Amino acid sequence: MEQPFHARLRALRSKLNLSQEQLAARLDVSFATVNRWEGGKAKPQKGQLEALHELFAEAGIGDGSEAELPFERKTPGHRSRRGVSKSTVLSNKSMEQMLWDAACSIRGEKDAPKFKDYILPLLFIKRLSDVFDDEVRRLTDQFGDNEIALEVLEADHSLVRFYLPHEARWAVVSGRETFAWPEDKEPKTLGEQLTTTIREIVKHNPSLAGVIDIVDFNETRNGEREISDTALKGIIETFSDRRYRLGLHDVEPDFLGRCYEYLLRKFAEGQGQSAGEFFTPTEVGFLIAEIMRPRPGEECYDYACGSFGLPIKLQLVCRRLDPLSKVPLKLYGQELTGSSYAIACMNKIVHDMDGEIVRGDSMRNPKFRVGDTGLKKFDIVVSNPMWNQPFDPEGYEDDPFGRFEEQGGITTSKADWAWLQHTMASMKDSGRAAIVIDTGAVTRGSGSKNEDKERNIRKWFVEHDYVDGVVLLPDNLFYNTSAAGIIIILRKNKPKDRRGKIILVNASAEYRKGAPKNYLTEDCIAKITDVFWKAKPVDGFATVITNEEAASNDFNLSPSRYLVGKEERELRKLEDLLEELTSLGNEQQRIDSEMMAVLSQLPRS
């Protein structure tokens, strides 16, 4: 007969010789929480379940008695969505429907490119409120009573990521709960209420200043409101739908970034593309994190961090690889555009990440420095900078940080390799990096009789043995282009068995067809990661070349140069092609003749 969960928990403590206090310390919960679990009065939160899996495995308590474990059963080979429960995560389709319905509420009142200016701040409030509710539930589990939890929280706001005063909680914002406003502060319009709500949130959470208080919902011009209460009410009602809960485990880690990307793509595509405001597909971000294998305590940097999606995925994968560690990654990001910077700050704080985000141009003004002429060094650098970005070499001839002349020379016209040079200059001596760039960056200039600066920089990287691998991605993954893209993996101090070698992976066929974009499945991610780390050839999929082989191919680093993909056909003889072309020409003449004969029988007008 299968044991209930609370009995198995006692068996776990007995097997590992742990007191309730010691088990609580290992799980980073209170003694009272473990006591309630064993008494059958509460169940673990989702954030504690992975650690419990590990402890049950450590104790050798078999899978056959897990039926009453309060989390999803895993079958062999099953890979659940990282960091969240797969069954409850808001799907992309649902997210897009929610945003479309919200946009329809203000259609006609504002130009399409302005939709995001009003939708996103309200989405921020809803996300904050749902996360706050999750935090209150956690405290309720800890203290055993909701009223006690709220009293303790009122006395110590630091117990939650964000403290929201009563009037700023979504139940009040949506009108589902009344709030007794002081007479001199009662808002006269919904717009005034929302602006007051945001100010109160910022007052209690100064780190959100400049992040959510970027719009006045009550703004008036020429005697007319910029956006009416009716339109605002429509957005609020959409977000209040029970299908659209946005708590800690209800949405993808970079949910806010995905929303921003959708609004740009749908309503401000031209504006977004010219600004380079696009984000790395979720699966590509997890692939990069799996390849990097982050370890607790490491410092990680994204110099074009967008909505901070890549650093967040590093932390999620780090927690999965070492669920019992209490030491977080230290995450750093720099972002140029204001809206993306605001979302990045929000994502970092919502996910309780340790680190810093700054605003600015990382190429012209990198802000993570050591003195005036040195860049801060990191264990891991990940990024997806704008591809084929125009680059003016004149501004970097005397670069104070030694990024270019000292690392293969200054590139011309396109910034792809300049970004990789910035990457190298930002890595510790034992650092590693994964950067997404355009496929042309690994081939341009190779085979040319003329001197080519991009080729020369590639030569420098290969000769210094800094290129650990190149992964060719499938076509049509990124929203702002149908081009494939590649991931270049760099490492300053390779392990002995990888020195002098470059692992090339042709993952162009490793995708599932989607609408409107293709995507990587978790099996694809696992396959690519596995072959990269094993560094063994797989026919048509992966190969390992030496630095000398790269030199003999004039430093062309494209996987397709050395690998034939599954879908590529064998070359055909020229005479066969000419014969088929002649046959097709004859067939065309026959069809044309028949068509003219039919048309000649029709009456003329």
C-alpha cells in the first residue's frame, strides 16, 4: 500500500537522520512549515518541489510510493518546462489573445504604436499583484493563518519581493473590492486612480521608480483625456479574466518580454525593428543556458539584455542543476532602449534575481568597468545583439578598453565581430560565452583574394583557441527575421580534451513547424546540448574540426561548410539536369498550345 506524503516525509527525515529544523534549513523554509507538512495540514509550494525530489532520491525512497506526492509525476525521459509547472503555464496563444483583446479596448482612441504605452504599465500592476498574492499565500503557509500573515507583512514589508498597499492591489484596481479612500485623496476618475496606484507602488518600492511610472493615465490635452476611463476599464476587465493569472508559476520567466515583443510585432513593427527591440526566443535562451551550465555564485553578463530573458534562464537552469544550493548567480545587464530597460528591471525584481541592470550603449559606453580603462570581467557572457548592426570604425581607433586593435583589429561596416571582441574583453581568464549573431558573420571574407577584416578577426580568435563551438540554428525562429542565426560559443581556457578543436553543430533541421514561427522542442535542446558537450561526431549533425582545419578553409566557421544536413540532397550530374530542363520546356510548349486552342474557341466581346 502506498504511503501518504506526510508519512514519506517522516521516512525521509529518518533515512537522512534529520530533525525537522535540519530539513527546514536544507529546504530554506521554516520549522513550522515542515511541521505542518508532516501533520498533513499543508503541502509544499512549487518552488520547494524540485529540492524534495532530490532529497527523496538521495534517501533512496523509491518511485513506486510517490502517488500522493503533491507535484507532477515524471516519466522516464520526460523534461518538464524549466522553472514552471507545464500544465499551468499561460500559453503563447492565450497571452496573445489577452493582449489582442486589451488592444481592441483602446483601438480608435490611440495610434497603434502607442498601445503598449498604456497596456504594459497595467500589465505590470496585474503581474505585481498576482505575485504579491502568491507571496501572501507563502506566508500564510508559513504562519498557518492568513490574518496573521498579513499582520506580520504589514510590520515587515521586506518579507515579499514587492509590497503593495491595499489600494494598489488588483482587486481594488479592478473594482472587485472596495477601498475606503480618504476624502482628500479619493480619485475622481479611473485614470486618476491608476496614476495614484502606480505612485503608491513606487513609494513603497523605490526600485520601481522609472520602471512603471512612465505614463499618466489621467493626462489631458486640449481639454480632452488622452485615454478615456471606458478604454482603461476595457483593458482592466481583460486582464481580470480568470484565465489570465500572472503569478510566479503561471507564466513563462520572460513573460513581460514576450508581451512587449508581441505588441511591437503586432502594432509597432516598423518602430520596433528599426530600434532593434526584439527578444531571443525562449527555447534559444534555454539552449544557451544549458550549453553554459552556470554554477552557483558565478557572475553573468548580457550587454544587450533586452528584457533580461537570457540571464533569467541562466538562473533557472542553475537552480535545476543544483537545486539545493542557496547561492544565486550574480546577474548583470546593460540595455539601450528605455522600454526594454524598464521590463528588464521588472523581470529581475519579480524573479528575485541578484545583480544590476544599467541603461546605455554597451559598445560606446560600457558601464560595468574597473577604473577608466578596464572592463569588469565575468564568468559567463550571453547576448543576442542586433545582427549586422552598422559599425563606424573611426570612433574606436583608440578604444580605452583595448577591445579591438588588441584582439584581431577593427572591423568595418558590420558590428557582429565587434560585439564578439567586446565579449572577449568582458570575460574572466576562465570565462565562457554564448552569443547569437547572423550566419554571415562566420563566413564573410573567407575565400576572398582581398584582405578582409572580419576574416582576420576570425583568424585571431581561432589562432588563440577561443572558439569552442558554433551551432547553426533552424530558419524562421526569430520574429524580426526568417534568417537562421548561429550561436558562437567562446571559452578562454578550454579543458585539455577540447583544446585546438572546434565543435560544429548543424541544427538546421532540429525544429518543429509553428505559426507564424518555428520553434525548438525540449528534445531538440537536449540533443544539441548533449552533442556539444560530448564533442563527438554525429553523421550530418555534428563534427569536430581542428584549428588547422579551420585555417585550411580560410577560417570559414559555418557548420554547413563541414556538415551536410539531413534535408540536403545529393548533387546531380549536369547532363541529367539539362535533359530535365529540356523536357520541362517541351512540356510548357505543349500546355501553352492547348491553352491557346481553348481560348480561341471563346466568343470575343
